Amino acid sequence: MEGLRRQYPKSKIVYVEGTGLVGPVTKAIPGNALCTETSCKEHGLRADYFANMTLQGAPTLTRIDDAVDFAWGDTGISPQLLKNYSVRWTGVLTPPETGDYLIGFTGQDGYRLWLDGNLIVEDWNIHHPASTLTKKVRLEKDHQYPIKIEYFQNVRSSEARLVWGLPDHGGQEEISAAKDADLVVVVLGLSPRIEGEEMKVDAEGFGGGDRTRIDLPASQERLLERVEAVGKPTILLLMNGSALAVNWADEHLCAIVEAWYPGEEGGTAFAQAIAGNFSPAGRLPVTFYKSTEQLPAFEDYAMAKRTYRYFGGEPLYPFGYGLSYTSFRYDNPRVDAAKLSSDHTVTVSVDVTNTGAMAGDEVVQLYLTHPGISGAPLRALQGFQRLHLERGEKKTVVLKLRDREWSLVDDAGRHRILPGKVELWIGGGQPSTRPGLPKTAGVSSQFTITEDETLPD
């Protein structure tokens, strides 16, 4: 966001974050809501650290932790507790307002949490990555609730966070901020904490670590719609590790930026991209479907009706898709042999010209189609090359195909070269598109295979 503010120093930019949330917002409980005892002479919790994973014996270290919000990594809490330690935190929790809270814990490895003498959550297991468990609890303003947490860490990285979700106010804080803004950036998506196999995710749209729906989580969708209704230019910045069906956003927002999990420089890259410092050239490595209704059940491992190679429906965004601030033209496709036997190498070349108003990168993609052959994919990406072109500049791109890249896999799992025509598409994405997306720049060509051969494994 600092990079964005540098680009627009006189503009008010609001940053709304809900990444990874599948319910009300949860965050670390601050120290001012925690006290070591009822007199509240000291904020935080009493922490007893043990040099074992079973909370046995006398503590090796006792101190006051301002909050339970730690990511110790592999280092441990002290030289005496580098590995295989446990912690017990005790004190009281005082909520700032009355309401239904989500109370829980994020831990790696085991943890259990008691509130007012009741066991709230427990995951007393060794696991990776960290898990988060929460429970809805009714709390009264200024009432002091005894709290106890037990936690152990095994040989891997350690993480321990006491979290809560404050009562839901319908996003009023975000809406108020958006009304006073010139531009709104809403950061939504999924988190590695909820996106992975064999994870404990108890929420709508998830079956453990599997996803039963590919929409944005309902709470995020509601937040996005409420913020957009304010009427200010709104950009959706997605952070996720798999495809999301952002149909509503596609219809209503001025821009969507897919960031995946970008790392610490992601914010700078995003700011520079939307400020126009460079022309984006990212391309989707997966298909973005409109819903799970377009797909077979995830227990079905057949390739039929899935991935760009076999999906016959209309995707939200196709594999290989991505927008740019400039435009490109493809001309003069060449294949070095119109007919070839199995032992050839095919050389494909094309001229690419930057016809837009600024310099930019283009990702040239080469797709092959085998018409009339049963079981062949609709098309298959068999080559690509990224190149930089100044405004008005033209370059020739050369891609080579070996026999394995124009072969097909039969029912027995063998790579076979089959006689017949092979159609080529060379462009900035797949040749097919849908209403609402720009036409893909590119050109077609073809060659013919004259022999039948089975390739070695």
C-alpha cells in the first residue's frame, strides 16, 4: 500500500482485507483485553514454559506475555527450549462489548483452550501446517472470564495465537472508510490455513481440506458487495492458491488482480501494476470455472470435463488468460515442414508486434489440436515464450516441437504418434473466449503427420 500511496499522494485509498476468512473476521486478542488476574494490575497472561511437551515438572521459564501471538519458527522461545517444549498461559479475558464472539486458537503443534472453565477448542496433535479452531461464545461487556491455554511444540516450526472474532457489524467500518475514499482495494481470497488436504476446516464450502464450492467464502462476498455499493472505483486483489469463481466481481468491478501468494514484495508489485508503471503480463496456469456445477465430483479422477484440455464448457477465465495495458499483433506463422515423419523436430515461428501505447511483455503460447482423433485433448499447450517489446517493436519468436510433444497418450498409457492433420494456434492465450472477454490475438497454422509410431517410455 505504501507504493500505491506514492503513486497517488493526493488520493484517499482504502485497503480492505478479508483474505482467507470463511466467517467473521478473526484476529489475535490484544493484550488490553487480557490480564494476569482479576485486579488487572498487569495486562497479558502468565506464561509457564516447560522443557518437555507434556507440561510436566517445574517450569523452565515463567514470564508475562503481553499477548499470545507468536510465530517462533524453528528457534523456540529460549536457548533452554529450542525444541520439544510446552506452555501454559493463564489469566482473565475481558471483552470490550457484549455479543457473540468467535474464540479460538491457531497452533502448530497441539493446543487446547478453556474459557470460564469450559473446554472451547482442542487439537492435541502434531500437525503441519498450523490449524485454527474456533467456537461461538456469548460474552458480556467488562465481565472477567478465566482463561487457560495449553500448547506444545514438536521439532518443527512453532506458532501459537489466541484469536477472536468481534461481533459482526455488517462491515460498517469498511463501508464508512470507502465513502471517504477515491479508490478502494479489497483483498480477498483463501489462505494456506484453509486451503490444503487433510485440514480441519469447518465452514460452508469446505469438506475438511477439500473445497465443495469454489466461490469466494460467503462472508467475503457479502463484504465485497457492500463495499462496492458505496459507488467508488473498486479493485479486487485476490490472494489464493487455487481457482475462485468470482462471477459477481467479474460483472461489477472495474478490475480484478490475481496475486496468488505473492510474498513480501507483493504489495509493491500490485501498486506499480495498477499505477501503470509497467504492463502486466501474468497468465493463468489453471482454468477459472464459473462453479463446481461445471465439473465432475472431486472423487472422480478421470480427466473428462476438466482442465482446459478436456473442458468443453465456458470458463470464467480460460487457462493462459491475462490482460495487458498494451496490445500485440501476430503475423506470418511458419512451420518448417508441412508433412513430416515421426523422427522430425518441428520448428514453428511467428512475428509479434507491439501495437499498443506502451512497452510490455507478451507470453506467446503454442497450442496443438489433433482433429478427428478419439480421446485427444481439445488442445494442449506445447510451448511458450515470454518476450519484451517496446512500443511499435517487432520480434520473431521461434518454438521447437519434438516428437513427444506432438504425440498422444493412448488407453494403455503409451505415447503414440498418429497420422493426420495437426492444427496449431500461436497467440497470447487460447483461441476460444467468451462474451465479455477480449478476443485473443494470434494466428493459426498446421502440419501433417505421415507415420504411425509408438515412442519409448
